[in-house]
Amino acid sequence: MSDETRIIALEELAAHQAKVIDELSDQLAEQWTVVEQTRAKLDRLTERFLSLEETSLEAPAITRPPHY
């Protein structure tokens, strides 16, 4: 294999790896956006649950049913 052929192969490999790195970077950015949206939704649901829990009535006392 000549030096020129080896250099061309290395350049092709470097170009391919650069493309893959760019694609992975884009996918990571998209996934991070999804994670942030999910975290924000979880925070909102947690706040809503806690506020509902605070405003809910206390559980009624356990009593015997009338047929006992």
C-alpha cells in the first residue's frame, strides 16, 4: 500500500469519524432537551400533587359498617 493510498484512507476515516461525532452530538442535544422537558414536567406534577395533598380532607375515621 503506497503512502498516498494510506493518507487517502486516513482522510476518509477522519471524515467519517467527524460525521459520526456530529451526529452523536446532535442526538445528545436532542436527548438532553427531552430530559429537561421531562424534569420540568415532573417538577410541575410534584408541585401539583403536594398542593392537592395539602388541600385534601383528612381521611374519615374507620367505623364499623351498620350490619355489624
